[in-house]
Amino acid sequence: MGEILQYLLTGLSLGGIYALVALGFYIMWEASKAANFTHGDVYMFGAVLTVVLVEKGLPVLLAAPIAIAAAAVIGALVERLLVRPFNKEPNAIGWMLTTIAAGIMIESMATITYGPLGRPLPSPLAEQPIRFGGAGIYPQEMLLPIAAVAAMFGLEAFYRRTTLGRAMRAVAFNRTTAGLMGINPNRIALIAFALAAAIGALAGILIAPVVQAMPAMGTLIGLKAFGVAIVAGIANARGVVVVGICYGVIEKFIEGYISSGARNAVGFTLMILALLLFPQGIFGRREVVKV
Amino acid sequence: MIWNFLRSTSRAPAVLAGTALVLSLSIAPANAQKAEPCIAGSWELTGALAHTGLAIKMGIDAAVDEINEAGGVLGQKLRVIAYDDQGEPSRAVDNARRIGERDNCIIMIGGYRTPNALAIRTVLNEIGQPWMGVISAGTRVIEWESGKNEWMFRVSAKDRWVAPFLVDHALQRTKAKKIGFMFEATGWGQGAVPDVEAAAKAKGTALVGKETFNIADQDMSAQLIRLRDAGADTLIFYTVDRETDAILRSMDRIGYKPTIVSAWGIGVQLGKTAGPLTEGVLVHGTFAWTGQLSPRAQKVWERIKAKEKLKDPSELVLPSGTANAYDAVYIIAEALKIAGAYDKKKLRDAFYQVKYEGIIANYDPAFEKTVERHDAILPAHYKLLAYHKGILLPVAQTPHALRF
């Protein structure tokens, strides 16, 4: 019994990471119909920059917002320089190459300047685990699914209640018409990328006290979160969060009952099966394209 | 045209002499194994474990600088050449060829990773290149399956000797007499399984549990729950810093606090990232630069500190490796003096005659003519270190020494 509870708890935490990072993919896809493969690396960047600032003496409550803001700037730069110029035609895919390349470059730069080794980010919530029923979890880890759900509701409120949010929905619905209505789709895409990067960086900062911030931490997370977003049907925020959290839990159970080596093999196989059953994603809707 | 050229009598002797010279140069190398006074290594200088290559180079530089300041060896100053293999075995093979053939260095120094050392065994044998390991503790690096190892020597630990050392210390400390084993799923970790099981059997006990995990795993709760349920109160670790951090946290979550006796995959870095969770964890090593140092080791530390601009010995991230490399260079220098020439075969034969007192041990002699004894550091020289307040120290200098 203790085991099952343990896998559930750590799975919720891991799922929270996937959900937050996948939400970023969702936001960016809606605004520009492009996926940003540097997204895993802004997750890493948020953690790494916070560690560096804290080591220089800043209190973590100041370092974290600065790192999130810096990540947002990077997100905006990626949109402006690496995605927009390569996204002009309806079926353009040049942004795949540019963002994958930039992601690798960001990781290499971090390895050269920050070093390859993980460094700790102290947090009072990662010191004493809460234990019950033979299982335990650090309070810090529970912040992640909470943040993911909060981000999901926050995004919904943003999209429904604010002008900017509604403008984003308009661009997602029909880019050309939105432009005709006076909304600048390029500016919307820029803001969307910045917002997505900020959320991704937040995920990295929240988990860093538990796993140590290091340059290699982002690549696989980014890839899996992208998978999660696709399987969820990338156009649905709630679906993305639900699938993200479920995937984290499933991974932990695979680790516990089969082996940690099987985690990725079985996990990705399940993703492929899910897509075979639900080609539009589990929560996706069929896209109607008028020709 | 050439005939007209040669017909001129004044040119003929020069041409004949030139031809003779070229012919003699092309015949000579097959017999002599005269080499350059350079010490070359294929190390991981960039990439995830770049700190390991740099740590080895620090020890080598310190020794070479000292030796050159005293006039070098056999009247020549030693040079250090560093090649980067990024931890890739195939690059290590390329570098071994480059060092042995193109640079023709008198000796090649090994790096951190056992797989790389295993990969170059055939190449070294083919070229006839002396090699000195300074970490790569895998037993098979030196004790080849074929039983023939003519060129590879090592100043480092040997996994087959480390396992009994760890089992001994685990048995001294276990109250329930139940020992478990946690190892990483790599060549190093998996290679240690037969060594640890044999060592346990030799002491009349058996492991109550054996669990493995993969590199980059962040949660080992499943494995630890199984070990805890098997009753293991002491665990032997064959793991490295990053994953051990995750293991310690997983233990913290489930409230499982066994005694840990670990091979030297964990070190200074773990103390920095896991902090108080490392308190009392025991580690095998060959040397510690923290705590009380011998006068000679103190001087070496001062030299490294000045050259690398360090402040504290805890900044040496691979303390055993740096010390191994330092002693290794001096053993090579002693062997060169005995050999009397920069000749690879003479150097190799001279190794068996070296007696030398280094900072790690008194090597008396350093090597013997059995394949087992191509390892210079003996189990009697192994040290037990312990984490105390995040710093790795000789266990006697911490509250974790056993009091009898």
C-alpha cells in the first residue's frame, strides 16, 4: 500500500512538470501553429539562472521572478528570430530546425559557462518530507501539480476575461480574420511565446531544489512534454494538464513495477497507442479546413 | 633528365649519401623504441564529466612541474599533452594511436572511465605503448581475460579489491547483519556485481537485496522500498554523485536511513548538492586533501592551489584521482631513471624495479611481474572517508569512526 501511495505522490509531482511545460507548447501552438523545441531548455534556463543569482547573493524570492522575466525575453526572441521568419507559409516547417538547433546551442552554452554539474537551490520546502502511510513527499514537489492546475485556471480566466486573452483566442481561431479585425497576429505570437517561456521557467525553478539545476535537465522533459501536448490534442489546456499529470503517474508506476529503464520505452509506446486510438489527441477536436 | 643530373660527378656523392640516409631512417624505427619525453593523456576535458579530466591533469601538472624544476628526467624536461575524448571510447582509441604513433610519447596516462580504458587495450598492445591508469578502477582494465597484459599499469583502485574493502566495513557496522547493494546500470556498476557477491560469500554472508537504476534517474523509491522491506540496514553503493543525490532524497522521503558504504563514484560534488543528507556516508578513496596533510602533501596542495587559483581543498572535486596522478608521474620518473633512456620497452621493464614513497603509499615495490600486480596501490593502502557537514574527510577526523 505504501508503495502505491509513493508512486502516486511522486507521479503527481513529475506530472506537474510535464503539465506546466506542455501548457507552454499549447500556448505557443495556439498562437502561431508552431512548436518551439527550445522550450525544454527555457525550463532548464529558469532553474540555472535562479541558482546563479542566488549564489551571487540575491534572495530566492527576487532571483526567481528575475529568471522568469529573463526566460520570457528569451521566449520572445525565439519567436521573433527563429520562428516568425520561418513560419510564413501555411505549411512551413523551417521553425523545427531553427528551434531544435537553438535548443542544442542553449544547452551547450550553459554547459560551457555554468558547468555540467548540478548545483543546489536551497528551499525550506525541500528539507523535511511529509510522511504518511509508508510514503513521503517534499512539500516542494507538491507545488508542481498545484502550479499546473493554477496555471490552467489562470489561463482560462485570461483567455475569457481579458482583451489580450480574447485576442489570442481570435488569432488561434483564424489568423487572417483576426488580422482583419485589427489584431496584430505577430505581436500576439510574441506575447504567447514569452508567456509560455515564463511558465516553463517557473516549472524548472519549482523543481530545482529537489533535483539540482544542471544544463542537461531540459531536453528529455521538453520532448516528453511535447509528446504529452500532442497526445492531449494540443488545442485544449485542460486536456494538456490532465494528460501531463496522468503521464507522470504512469511513468512512476512503470518504474516501480517494471524498471526505470522501461519507463521511457513503455511510456512512449503508450503515447503512440493513444495517438493511434485518438488521432486528434485524446481531448482534441477535428480540424475542419475549407479548401 | 635524372641521368644527366646524376652524371655530374660532383652531385653523385650527395645523392648517394641522401639515399643512404633515407634508407637508414626507414629501417631504424622498427628496432628502437625511442620515444619523446612527453606524458600524454586522453581525458574527458569537455562534456558532462569535464571536471574529472581537469582533476587528473592537475595532479600530473603538479608532479611534472616539480620534476622539471629539479632538472627533469635523464636531462630532459617532461611535456604534458592533453587530448579530449569527451568520455567516448572510440575517441580514446584514436587518441591512443595518436599518442603512441604520431606523438610517440614515452607513456600514456589513463582517464576517468573504465569503458575507455577497456577500449584501448588492443591498440596499446599492438603499438607497444606503456600506459598508466590513474582512475578507471575496473578489474578487467589490468587483469585481461586472456591473462596477458604487457603494457598497462595502474596507480589507482582495483574493483576486485574494493569490493572486499567495502564489504568488510559494511559488516563492521551492520547491526542486523543484513547488507544490501545498490548499483548503477553501467559497465562499472554491473561489473562490480560478481566482485561484491564473491566478497560477501568469502565473509560468510549474502546480500539480502540487489537493486539497480539508470543514469539520470531521479527517483529510486521503488528500489529502496524493496531493500527496506528486505531488512537491509547497511547498503553498499556503486553509484556516482548525481544519482546518489536522488537516492538520498528518495531515502529521505520514505524515512529510510541505512548506513551507506560506497565505492568512490561519489565525492565532493555530492556533499555540495545533498548537504546534510550525506552525513555519515562512508566512501572508499585512496587519498583526501581535506583535513590533516603530511608535509609533502601540504606542499603539493600549495602548488596546485596557486596554479589553479583555488581557495580550499574541498574544491578538488576528484581528490583520489589527483593524488593518484601525482604519484603515478613520480613512479614513471623513477622508472625512467632506472631504464636509463626514453625507450618504451626499457621503461616497461623498469617498472618492476621501482620502489618509491609517494603521498598515497610507500610503493615497495610498485609493480610485480604478475598481471594482478600491475596495480600499484594495494588494499592495505585504501582509505575510508566519511562525509561530515558536507565535507569528505578521512573517517578518523569525523565523528563517524568506529570506536573499539
